[in-house]
Amino acid sequence: MKYLLCFSHLSWNFVYQRPQHLLTRFAKQYQVFYFEEPKQGDSDRYTVNMQDGVYIIELIISGYDDFTNRRIQNLILHVLREYDVAEYISWYYTPMALQFTDELRPQKVIYDSMDELSAFRFAPSQLLQLEEDLFKKADVVFTGGNSLYQAKKNRHHNIHAMPSSIDKDHFGKARNSPEDPEDQSSIGYPRMGFFGVVDERFDIELLRNVSQERPDWQFVIIGPVVKISHDDLPRAENIHYLGPKNYSDLPSYIAHWDIALILFALNESTEFISPTKTPEYLAAGKPVISTAIKDVVQPYGNAGLVLIVDDADSFISAAENIMTDPDRDHWQRSVDDFLEDESWDHTFDRMNALINKIEITKKVKQTNHV
């Protein structure tokens, strides 16, 4: 049995995104342990749950002191001992996990840099230095998009752009006119929708301005609100916040939108993002309007597949052009041709091939002590 230990800043059940798509595929070749970011609780302990073929480890600590990282590491070593894990790969989504994994001796180290975490709100001050340390430890580095690759390509000798991909069969269900979900069915048309995390990256002002200019257009916002106040979000009769939804239900919502939206403000937290929702919207057969996010402009905007806007006026013009387009079929054929070879399976295959090329490092076996 081959083992893969993943250390992430994201809870497995928060939003189904890149880690889940990749690690469920790796779980067919490895026994994957997904260690969530430690949480505070009543005692030092861990729980293990199996989901999607992956062991989800919730790390719980009773409080923070000078020995917190040591206590977290002891919990991790407990898990390795319980499951008799001796030889393994370590996979990092957050450099912060280096603080409590220094005693581990993996055969290979992978850093999947899916976002520029240091640019996000409330980023820890030590994150940049820990990322530098992780670059030194990593055998291979992947980036979640091309702009992030350009920013980091000179920091590692074996770094590769692996933009997030799509599950075309899943989002293609939206083209088959599934039933409109109950909490959306009473909303009028035309409908313009967004799904994803609503945080400091979300373009609040653009939504506010367009909704005011076109009160007859309906805006559906799906996803959790984090790191910003609900009170900061624009409120109007034509803006509908439906909250988080299961990944499995998203095609049913998207199916009944006229236009899908990528509503990201242009700021330091969005400079290097590569929104997974771009190809997902397109696979669902929906026209897309986006702000000028680099990894959306190139390739999707430049290929004429997504309309790029920079303010309320250009948004309204783009939406009106989409809703009066007499040749939607041509656009759809262009989308399908562009996405033909895109899939999470292909991304997994490329990443797995690069990992398999790494020569196994013979490192001193750690002692699973407590």
C-alpha cells in the first residue's frame, strides 16, 4: 500500500474544489490522509472519517501555547502509528503546516500552490518565510494557474503550471434542463448567477451598481460568506443570496441561469487566482461575463469564449449582447472545441507522471512517538 499525507488549510466539506478533484483521483493509487487545519476544542485529539475514498483527519487541540506545534505533530504521529504508515508522500496546500510536520520523513514532497495565500485577508505574517522553506523541501511544485506559475517559476527547479480543470460530465448535466431547485424557482428572469466563496475577492461594488442600473435583472449568488461581513453585501429585491450548495446540486442551479458571472474585484488577493468556475460555467453551456482576472482573460477572453468587463456600463453592454446574440450555437461549438481535451483526469495524469519521475529519497525513518 502506498500512502499520501496531505496538509491543507481547507476543510474537506467547505467547498468542493481543486483538492477534492485531485485527491479523490490519487486515492485510487494511494491511501490518502487529508489533514485539515487544526481547530480548537475541548482536548487534544483527532477524528477520522472516510469520504470519497479519502481519510479525512480533523485535528483538535485544547488551546494554544509554546508547545502547540509539538502537540499537533504528536497527533499526526498517532495517526501514522494507528494506520501503520511508514513510507509516504507529503503533499502541502499550505506552508503553515511545516510548523508541525518537521519530524516527518516523506519519500517525496509535493507543494500544490493553488492560490497566493499570502495575499489573502488575515494571512499569517510568517507565511512567506514558510513558503520559502517549503520551496526548499519540495521535490515538485504545481501552481493552480498560469499567472501564479509566472510569479513563482524562478523559485524552484521543478515547477509546473497545472490550471484547475473541469468535470465536464457533471456540469454538462445543466444542458439537460434539470428541474429548477425550489429556492430558485420563484426568482424571475433574466437570471445571472455566481457560485463560489464570497470573500474579500468578491466585487461588491460591481454587483451593487449593475443591480441598481438594471432592477429587472435578477442576480443569484450561491456560496458561503467568509472573512467579510454580511452587512457589507449589497441588498436589493433583485439580489438573491441562496447560501452554500452541495457540489452535486450546482448543475441544477446553473441550468436555469441566462448568464454565469465571475465577480472578482481586481486587487492583491485576485492577482494570481485561476477561477475553476470558468470552465465549469462553460461546460454547463452558459455564457460568461468576468472581470479582467488574468487567468480568465488569457485564455478564455482572448479566445472569445468569455466577455471581459471592467465596470457597470461594460457589464450591461456585455449582458445585452449575450441576450440578443442570434448565433449562440457558433459560440457553443467554439466552447466545446476548446474544452475537448480539458478534464481533471488529464490534469491528474500529468501531475502523477511528474511525481512518479521523482527519485525516492531515502530518509531516516521517523519515530512515531508521543
